[in-house]
Amino acid sequence: MAKVLEGPGMGLMKKWGITVPNYVVVSSADELTKLGQVNDWLKKAKLVVKAHEALGSRFKLGLVRVGLDFSGAEAAAREMLGRQVGSLTVSQVIVSEMIPHKEEYYAAVKSTREGADVLVANCGGIEVESNWDRVKRLSVEIGTTPSRDALDRLAREAGFTGDLAKKIADFAGKLFACFDNEDAQYLEVNPVAMRESDGELVALDAVTLLDADAKFRHPDWNFPFAAEFGRPYTKNELEVMAVDAKIKGSVKFIEIPGGDVAMLPAGGGASVYYSDAVVARGGKLANYAEYSGDPPDWAVEVLTEKVCSLPGIKHIIVGGAIANFTDVKKTFGGIIAGFRKAKAEGKLNGVKIWVRRGGPREKEGLDAMRALKDEGFDIQVFDRHTPLTDIVDMALQKQ
């Protein structure tokens, strides 16, 4: 699951027919000034400026300003950009038109084990949190879409009447279409506002969670996902994400500053298992990583290069269980190529490598790993008969 920031989230909703305010996302006040020269609405409308980051309580942090003219928006952008909030530096702001409205509502679609739930309420904004009993739910089975009659009933159950009930049902239908077609796991609009000028329902804010592994199906997803851990993704993390989006199988990489034990495990379960073992034995992780689903050797090579580039590492753990279908020789070929390139660049001096793996063509793969000793690598290699985390014990006991 990957979070999408408000701007691209609004863009996806607009794509499926949901009305959103005019908006721009900028990384400098000068960029906003230039956009003001070609977008009349920026000069004519009252504006809202918000930090465009994965932050909660932005209003309380002073990272939301409302009712501004264009010069006020420029000043707010200068004030917010570069501000440090914990470990995060505000690098973007979203500037949108302020929509005059009196009524606010709530709408969401969330994934469930059985399919999805469509949620609506005749209250919105901060009111919905204290009035959750007013949120009404329509359950939709996997592989189906909600009928118009079902959406109309949902709107009426939520307390909407007349023309407004039809508008809410239509809004919920479009939100579900966005959810279903964009491989979303959660979409929320809070508030949905009724624009005073024409009675149109407008999405004033968006919470968007997508299935990141579905990116290959969406060539128009030209936006980055919001980073975990309250910080922007690093260059190396973004490069691995770009590879992951193109391949069958998976490669993952997250940096953890200050650690000296680097991880290169096979499979999501093994990655967590090995990471827990390192921490339990007093080690300091330098990263999270995994390769799984029989990825191509070139993708594993890219991942290996990033792991070898981590500063201050003393050990690299190449661990995995007994694979069912991942070709050990092939994926080890990518790791070996990455090791060789890193060594040629002087990156593995003093680094010990620990390997444990089983699966298809494991003997050929493990033999190729052992042969690295003849090339000057400090490497220890074990097969399926060695318990998984014994290599962690060996590594940390010899630090």
C-alpha cells in the first residue's frame, strides 16, 4: 500500500469525473509567481495554501493558510517551504482555489476482505469524527460494482433527500469507479462541499492509498508515492522503486541511517525474519530490502549495488528460505554482478558477506557465491541445512 499526496490524488479523482478545485503544486515561491502569470484563477480567486507533505495536523502546525490573495499565497509559500517539522523538510506546497460553501459531507471507499465498502455521511470535516454513527455503509462484493439503486438507497439512509441525494449517489459512484480502476485500497474525500455558485459537489481534500505493485498497469502514474518514516525518499530508494515498477517479481529498498548491518534477503517473510534477528541480537540495521517473485537478474543487480553503497556497513546478510520457484542461480548472478561492481568501485573494503539460501539450482548458485573468495571477497556461504538465522549469529558474534 502506498500513500499518494493530495495533488496527484485530486488528479486521479478528476480523471473519473469528480469535480475538484483548481490547484497547482509548487516547490518554490518563484514557481508560483510564474504560474500566476498564466493562470487567471490564481489572481482572481481566494486561495488556500497547504504543505504538500505526508503530515497530519497541518492546520495545527501552521501549515495551512486560507482566504489568501495571490500575494498572500506567495508569502505563505515562502514561509512554509524549507520549514523543518521533525525529520521532514517541507519541499512542496499545494495552492488551490477556495470554494465558497456552507454544507460539508463525507465520502470514502475502502478495501475489505470481501470486496469494498462505500461510505457516506451528511456531515463532514472534523464533525464526522465525533458523529461516526451518521456514516452509512454499502458493501460491494469482489468483482462487482454498486448499482445505481444501491447508491441511491445509501444516500437516503445517510439522510440525504431530493436532488442532493441523487448528487451524493452520483459522487459515490464516481469515487468507486476511481477506486476500482486505479487499483486503490482506500479513497476518502473529507469534506465533500456543495459549491454555493451552482450546487456542484466538490472534493476539497483527498486521502489516497494505492496498490504500489500495480504501477506497471498505470503508465499515467507519473507521480511519486509519499515516503514512509516522515521523510522524502532518497535517490537510491527512488531508483529501486523505478526498477520495481517495471519488472515481474519485486525488489524493495529502504535506507536506515546509522546502521552497520546491511540486508539483502529473499522474500518479504525472510526480510522481516532476518531484520528481527539482527535487532534481537543487538545489531543495527542499515536498511530494509528484499527481492522476491523470481525477479530478473539485472533488477537484483541494481538492488545489490544500492545495498553495497550504504555508508559504514560491516556486514551484508544475503539470506532466504528454500525457494519454491525463484531461480537461485539466476538471482545470485545479479547479486554477484552487483558485488563485483561495488568491489571495483572500492565499496566493500572491510565488509563481510554472509549467505544462506535454498531452492531451484541452489548448488550452482551457492558454488558461484563461494567462488567469490578467490576474487578477494570476505564471504561465508551456507546451504539449506543451516538454520536461517545462524548466519546472523555468526556475523554479530564476530564483530
